[in-house]
Amino acid sequence: MDKHHISVGLDIGTTKIVAMIGRKNEYDKVEILGLGRAKSMGVHRGVVNNIMQTIQSIQQAVQEAEAAANEKIVDVTVGIAGQHIRSLQHSDYITRPNSDDVIDEEDIDRLINQVHKLVMLPGEEIIHVLPQEYKIDGQAEITEPIGMYGGRLEANFHVVVGQVSSIRNVGRCIKSAGLTLDGITLEPLASANAVLSREEKEAGIALIDIGGGTTDLAIFKDGIIRHTAVIPFGGNVITEDIKEGCSIIEKQAELLKVRFGSAWPGENKDNEIVSIPGLRGREPKEITLKNLSKIIHARVVEIIEQVYVEIKNYGHDEQKKKLIGGIVLTGGGAQLKHLKQLVEYITGMDTRIGYPNEHLAGESDEDIASPLFATAVGLVMDGLKRQERKKAEAIEEQEQVIEEPIIEDDVVDEEEEVVVEPKPIKERRSFLDKLTEGIKDFLDKTE
């Protein structure tokens, strides 16, 4: 198989590490060839805190995926999340030296580079600068300013900030596991690409990805990402509460949550009881399902309320910013029984569970189309997109070499109208691509 057509997503989570190999089929859908997963040992709340254990888990997941797909993995696209990620809104402008020239890519790059000069907290760096909308000489709501005239170009930006040391640590783990970093993506964006449709992103939607260590939020409206947030709580704190509240070990607490847990206490009768074997030589414990769901309910309400505060911070209450699509829940935590009803009850917004089957090929394995793997599927898609972009750029470069300069003798008559050929708008390189290169350089130097 052609190496250039497969892409590998590596989701380094708090509870599990997933390696997923995929390719595009002839219908432009993503076909998953192999999947490997390992228990994640060295990650806490989305941040690597033990390099050696993380490397082992990555290698284990990668080997499993390689065996399933019968492919050797070299390049990977990795997601970054974790409690150190935060986002802010920022407006900036540039004054153009000559307003008779049309606005081009250089002007926009200049504007974006200016945003990068924002002063951050120590150790923080800007990861993503996402232009929301532009203003030219006071004319607002311009989505694509290239090719227009104007003296003052301003824009509202959604700026995502994170700790560079944390991202470098992820890069270090990947390199030490014998892999090459092909690209970095924000995990909320990856999950969103996997589970949301174009229409939903247009209408306005909040994607809540409930992982083990963190809950990620991504808000879209008019097809543009408007807000991202990472809340440092996830499914693990629910398990922790069950462990404490019922005085049982973590493994049992996790099993109880997955098998019998519900986010809505009213569902269970008082007499529904689960018996849990005691530790060596001790009596078994009896736990009522009503108590179990009360513990889960209290913690889930706390997580959802924090997410809802972020949704309100974005401005969901304003008519123009209303999220018509409501909420989509994904991630492993979205599998909790009656969670959808609870979220609808707290937020008053329509809610559905997001399965990453929006872009998957029809014959994909059912396990893969689980909310658990939304981020991994999104990372595979991101890698495939990056490959297509590189291919297009390579073809473009070849064409430029072939083209001969044409010398025209015709003098254009003053009266004649000059037709300006619109230049095709090239996709701008995201800052994450530049960041990837920066981290690659950094890792090469430390060798």
C-alpha cells in the first residue's frame, strides 16, 4: 500500500492512549485500518507527568495498531489538550502603507504575527490564532478580506494559549517511542471534525468532549470556531468519588460506574443493590444503585455547570450568538446513562451524543464509531488533510517551474478595461504547523 495515503492519529489521553491508522477510500470517506489502545500511566489531567511510562504506553498502542493493520507506523498526528490550555478573545489592527493596493496574504500574516506579540504568563505560548471576522476601514463582518481595498485592517481573534513545556514533553515522548511528529492539533478541534456536520457548525453548536482527566469544549457558529476551553475534570473524578463514597478500590469503582452508573438518581428503586466482593477475608459490600447514582449525579452536575459557564462566557444568551444546534456530547464520559437528559435539564439546550461516524466509511467496525474514539478519528482526518495539502503544494511548485514567462507586446488602451485574474486563495498555514516545526527543531537540537 502507498505509504503516503495512510495517516496515523495518536490520542494521548489521561486514561488511555489510542493509535489509529486510517486512509481515504474512493468515496472520500475515512477507512480505519487498525486500532491499538493501551492504558495510559504517565498522564495526569491531559498533561504528561511521567515520560518513561507514557513512552511505554505509546509503544504498546502503536504495536497493537501495526499488528491490526499490517502496516509500519512512522509519522503520527498528535492531539494536545490538558489543564494548561486556555483561550482568550483579542482584537488587533494594522494600518496599511498603501490603501490603493488590494489586501493580500502578507497583510493578514502581518496582522496575525502582531497577535503573537501579546504578552503571556511565564512559560505560556500562543498555540492557535483563529481569525473570527475582519473589519476594513470600519466595515464589519467581512469573512475573507483578500482582494479587497482598504487602509485599516482589523480582526477579532480567538487566541488559544498553552504551556510550551507540556507540548515539548509530548514531542519528546513521541520521538523516544521511535516515531516522527507529523502534526499537532488541538484535541477539541479534532473531536469536533470527527463528530459534527457542516450544518451544525453553521447553525451554532457546543461540542463537549468528556475524557478521563479533562472535559474539552469547542463552540462553533457560522462555520467558524468561536471558543475553546479545557476544564480540568473528567470521568476520573467521578470514579474517585465512588471509590471514596463507597470505600471500595478504584477498579471496582470504575466497573460500577460503567456497568450500573446513571447520572439521574430518580431512575433507581431503593431496593436495587449491587454486592461487591470485599478485600481478602473481608465481608462483601452492598451498595444501593440509588446511592451510586447520587454520587455520580453530584459530580456530573458540577462538570456540566462549569461547561455551561463557558458557553455563557462565549455569549450564547445574545440573539446573534445563539447556538441553534445545541450541544453534542462525546468522549468516553458521554456513554454515561441518562447524561443527555441531565445536560438538557441543566442547560435547556438540545443535546445529542456524538459518534465519530460522520466521515467514516460505511463498513467501519462498530467499536470505532464509539464516542470513546472521537478524538483519534479526528486526528486521523487531520493527518489525511495535511497530506492532501502537502500534495497540492508540491504539484503547485512543479507547475510554477514549468510555466514560462510570457512577454506581451500589446499596449493596453486607456479605454480598455483591464481584467484582473483573481488569484486562488491558498489555505493559510496554521500556527500549529509552525509550532510542529519548532518542536521538531527543538527535539533535533537536544539530541
